[in-house]
Amino acid sequence: MNNKSTHNFYMSRCIEIAKKGIGKTYPNPSVGCIIVNNGTIISEAYTSEYGGNHAEINAINKIRNKKELLTSTLYVTLEPCSHLGKTPPCCESIVNNKIPQVVIGTIDKSNKVNGKGIKYLKKYNIKVINGILQKKCTELHKRFLHFNVKKRPYIILKWAQTKDNFISPVKKIKKKPFWISSKKSRQLVHKWRSEEHAILIGFSTVIKDNPILNIRNWKGVNPIRIIIDLKNELNDDYSVFDDKAKTIKITNEELDISKPIKSELTKFLFERKIQSLIVEGGKKTLDLFINNDLWDEARIFTNNNNLNIGVRAPKIKGRKIHEEKINNDELKILKPF
């Protein structure tokens, strides 16, 4: 392999390792790191849960014979930090261990880093190569980067609809979810929930469905539950207020309804440091985000069955980035044009 393909090969491995920690490291991003010596990977690691070590520190700590680091290259999906936080700066550890070369996927756009890590490493004559598989690394860290650049969470809209474009019947007999998608699709949704910082629904969905909004069909960390309850009318008897996960209510006390909802809602979420959000509400809540151009992905399941009458599915326009068949469901993922 030539130099470029070699770097791409090892960075691809970093990305795969980083995926193991997605959803478990908030507010830190799940970073992947490997250390290579003479063409052999001698250490692999990803970010620990918040308060624990970053990926680079974990990778360095796994090396028993630290002399190997003197002739090694460290690969990492995101620029190493150079500031003191919950843990010591990663750059300081790289310098102290005299690792001669660092290969980076993409720049950390947060105010505390944003090029300072690279500058720190170069100051101590460490060779830095940046931008390896940058597009893929940016996609990997889209939640963290979007939050720091756009000052709002990365927002994913999700719903299931019938073949004739309904998302639910007009009336339901019992206060529980009306399932349109298959069990396999619902398990995938629980995986998605485990990857996001928070999940949001509206007042009506709580009343009609009494959902739990956890990841009972997947292993991981339950997302923070955010409920739009402007009049603050919901009592604590609903499942979303149990002790299985943190719940935040959005009421008129927090939002200035005289101002545009887009700016007020994003301000509310940003101030609470919500980096990513999956919206699973009813049509009214989904339309709130769609009509205000407040979304970054839409994940839509379409089942083969017809409902004939019911609540119409939201209308959304975007570019299709993914499509697949899951049992009797068709999953389509869109991004804004």
C-alpha cells in the first residue's frame, strides 16, 4: 500500500472502533484511536464514558512497553485536545510519550480546541497529518461537530407510515402505541435511540400513547426524554416521568412564544447542551420541525399495509441518502436539499 492508502486503511479501523462508543460518551464525542508500529496495530481504543479517559489516553495506556511509542504513529478520528478538562490534555500525553507522528481524521470545531491541538503537537516537532478520510470522520462526529458549529443539536425526525400515507388511526381504544412498522424495524429504532443524546415527543403523544421512550430492545444508555408540554398540564403518572431516564419538560415558562419558535427551541436545547435529538412525536410535533426547517435527517418507515383512514403522514422534501428493505417495511433516510 502507498502512504495514502495506508493512512486510509488505519483511519477506517479508527472509525469502526469509535462506533462502539456512540451514545455512551456524551457530552464528549466517541473518538476512535489506534497506534501503529512497523505496520502492526499495537493498541486500539475509543472514548470512555464521560469523566473517563479520551481515546488517545486509553490507547497509550494499553501499551506496556512505552519504548514502542518512540517509533509509532497514532491515528485518531478527531483532533486531540490540548486543554485540561475532566482528564489531562491528550496532546500532553502524546508529547510526553514522544510519539513522533499523529494522523488525524478531522478538526475538533469546539471553541476549546479548533486547531489548538494540532498547533500544540507541531510546537513539539511532532509530524501531523490531517484530513484523512475527513468526510467519513466528520459524519462519525456529526452530532458533536454540528452542536459546536451550528449551536443547536443534530436533529433526526423519525416516523412510520402505511402504504397509503397514514401514521395512526383517528381514534384508538387503548392508550398505547399503534404499531405500523415491524418488530425488526422497532428494534432498529431502539438502537437509534441509544445513539442519540435525547428523544422528543409532544403533549398529545404522551396522552394518547403513554410511551416509555427507552431502549428496552437494545443495550446502551437511555436518551434524555424531552416533552413539549407548553401549558405544563402533564402529571407524573405517565411512563415518561419514571426513573429509568432523565426527563425535561418544555413549557411556556422556558419559551418566549412572542419570538420565532425555531430560535426559541434551539436556544432551549443548546442551553441544556443537547447535542443530538431524535423526534418521534405525532404529526403536529413533526410538522413543527419540518415547517421551521429544523431537521438534519428524516428516517421514514413505510409498511405494505393500508389504513384507509387516519392521521396523514407529514410531508417532507429532501435528498435520499439511504434506502433498504426491513421485513415488510421500506426504510428511507433523507437529508435537506
